[in-house]
Amino acid sequence: MSMFCFQCQETAKGTGCTVRGVCGKTEDIAKLQDLLIYTLKGIAYVVTKGKLDAGKLPDINRQMLNSLFMTITNANWDGMALEEQIKKMLAFRNELKKTVALPDLPDVATFEVDTRENMLDKAASVGILATENEDVRSLQQTITYGVKGMAAYSEHALLLGKEDPEIYAFIYEALAATLDDTLSVDDLVALTLKTGEYGVKAMALLDEANTSKYGNPEITEVNIGVRKNPAILITGHDLTDLEQLLEQTRGTGVDVYTHSEMLPAHYYPYFKKYDNLAGNYGNAWWKQVGEFESFHGPILFTTNCLVPPRSEEVKNRIFTTNSAGYPGRSHIKADANGKKDFSEIIALAKTLPAPDEIETGSIVGGFAHNQVFALADKVVEAVKSGAIKKFFVMAGCDGRMKSREYYTEFAQKLPQDTVILTAGCAKYRYNKLNLGDIGGIPRVLDAGQCNDCYSLVLIALKLKEAFGLDDVNQLPIAFNIAWYEQKAVIVLLALLHLNVKNIHLGPTLPGFLSPNVAKVLVDTFGIAGMGTVDDDMKLFMGA
């Protein structure tokens, strides 16, 4: 086969893409990403075997996060950028080797490549299928994908000045462990749960970073219509990019709209001072192919969720920054102080028409943990009185598969005495439905981005405390979660670490789970796949 990738939910036939990614990833990009991960494992080997202090490797730590983030699904399509990153990380590895005495180094710590041809040849021997044992391979990749998600959240925190050396140390430990042939399946299962433990730390770190800078999210009504000014659309997940873009467009006559996972930026008090933050345009990431055509203005990708555009006109309006990349398009880099110059984007926006209106009205969100804690007495009383019978955590990712219509239908069929707790772009399946409220409490409580699933955990723990329970699984809460890429994987592992059981995961179980590993998750945690809406409703409601 020319490539092999099974890291996302849409992987071909639920087993793996072998010619071209369903996402659009080419053979060359897949192989370069594989080689970049192998290069990072070499650094991890040197750090762990050399007993180096991860806290004293700031430049490498930051590039490690960025490298991992570049390999997340739909993040970076630029082969030249991936080549450059491989060379950069090899140079770091070689400098590290000079600081420690490590005899008999393995290939991962010694190989060298300098051309695209060399890289592709090397990648063919170090990809996912290099591990022959199916169960070991499954667990190694689960850990690797969890680490990718952890790195994404840690990079967002880092850009806001927050970092945790313990997270870096674990990333090195985990990547190095995937090279260790002496580890048993039980050892790797334990490491998988430890990955979830550090996933919780990463999400807590990002929550602290976001709220300390931008304030605690609050209930907010967000406009989904348009104004008449030329505009820039910002998508992805990074709030620091939004802040800088808003500052630079202030007073220019150019509006800024959020898209997809940037919607929750509106919930933070800090951003409400910007009258040039016009609203949210469009829906989940996968609808961008059509929605970007009607927007007309430049689009700034701050992270993953970039779908190859179908027209040159749209392609010529795309700009990337951070871990995102697309061949032939401008990539905005930060200076030594973290500042970015978006003048090229602003200048282009002024020459283009205002967005076409594709919908009108507003949506309400801002129900992160601090806001829900403020409503705790009201929520607890509603549960005690029977007004709220059950909470449904319907967080995670959206995607293109028709089977994801399940989540819209499920939300519509839920009894009127239930409340949906959501985070991530999965919410676009139901956040514009008129589902009403229960005594003033909206039936859809949106906590924010995918990383804000941490808020949902804190809310569940707060309810456990309020009701004097010993176990979060005793609460009237059910988990019906959608997933797509690796940031959702770390959220799932975090929930498993917290011993949350009976999670339904869909629309399909991950292709990277071997039958035996999937059985372990089913037997230990009650993980289940998606059934029909009616059957799952009966199961969840105990009917």
C-alpha cells in the first residue's frame, strides 16, 4: 500500500486509508507526517534515556508541541513546511545527543535525511504498520493520538504564557514508550490511562490560561447574521490570534467573524469590547467548502480543520498561522515577542465584498463551569423537583458522514425534561434547534470548544458534590459523544482516567482500536458504539 493512516473517524472502511486520505491527505503528506512523528520519538528517546530535565528544554518543548499539532487531521497540508520541521527536529535531536553519553543508539536516534526523496523512503519503513502485533500497534497509536491532542491544548496554553514541565516530561515518556518492545499489553493499557491523566492536566492548564487572560465565559447571545462591511473570517481554535486580529482591524472598517470552533470566543468578557467582532458565520468545519465561497473575505486558519478548497478563488483568500499550513498560501509567523502582522490579510479584506448572509438570528452559549456553578442552586433544585430528569453530555466533533444526522435526531427526540451539555463543534448538529428551556435553564448548555470538555467534567463533579454522591457514575448523566480527530481522543482518554463509564462513542468506534483493545474498553468501561436513535433513547432513559 502507498500509505496507511487510521487516526480519524472517517478512515476508509473503518480500517485505514491506504491510497489517499478520506480527508484529502496525499501519500507524500501522510509519509512526511509519519516521519515527523518518528523524529519526535528519537528526541523522546534521548531525553528519557539521558534523564534530561524536560523543564530545561524550552525551545525543544515548544517545537515538540508544534510538530505534534502539525500532524493532527486537517492541520497542515504543506509538504515543504513538514520537511522543514523534520530537519529542525533532527537538528535538535543531534544537539541533545552531544549533552549525554548514550552508547549503542538505535536508528530512531541516529538516522539522517536531507531530501524529500530520502524522507519518503525512510517513512516507508517507520510508519504505523512497522509494529506487527495488532494489539500493541493499537495501543501505541492510541497513546500517540492522545499525545497529539494533549500537545494541541498545551500549545494554546503556551501561547498565553502558561506551561507545565510535567506535561512535557510525560510527552517524552509516552513517545519513548512506543519504541519499547518489552512493554506488555497491560503496560500499554496503563500508559493509555496515564495519557488521559495528563490530558486532564493539559485541559486544566488551558482553562486557566484562557480564563486568567480573557475572563470566565458568561451567557452570551451571538449574532449569526452579517453586516455590510468587508470582513475577515477566523477559524480554528487559537484565541491569541483572534485578539491580535481584532486589535489590528480596530478602526479600519473591516469586521471580524468567527467560524466553527472559534464561536466560543464570544462568550469571554474580554472580547466584548471589540465592536468589530461582528458575529459567527456558518457552522461546523466540514461545511466550510460552501460557506467560504459565500463569505468573500480572507479566511485565517489558526489551527486544524482546514479542508482543501475546491476553487482557486477561495484558496487565494486562505492564510495560515501556528501549526496550520497549506501549500502556496501565506503563513503568518510570530516575532520573538509572539506578535503577528496581519496587515496583508486586512489589506486584502478591504478590496473584497462583504459576506453574503446565509442565516439570521442568534445562538446562546457561554455555559462553562464558572457560569454553571453560578446557576448551581437553580440546577440542583430543578433536579430535586423532577423538572430535570437527566443530563446528556453530547460533546465532541462534527463531521461529514450522513450518519451524524443521528445526533440532530437524538437531540430532537430527547424528552423535554432533559438537558444537553455540549462542547466542541458537535454542537452544530443541534445548537440552532428551538429546544426550549426548563425553568429558564436552556436545554442546550454550550461550554465552548472541544478543550472545554474539561468544563463538563467539572460540572459533573460539582453535581456529584451537591448530591453527596461517591461516584460521578451515580449521577443522572449519560455520555453520547461524537468524535472525529485526535483532540477528541485525549478527551475520551481523560474521561476514562476519571473513571467515567458507559460512554457511547460514534458515529463509529475508532479504526485504530484492534478487536482485543476494543473489548478491553467495553469490558472495563462499558464503551459502546452508536445504535439507532430510538434504541439508544430507550437504553439511556431506562425504558
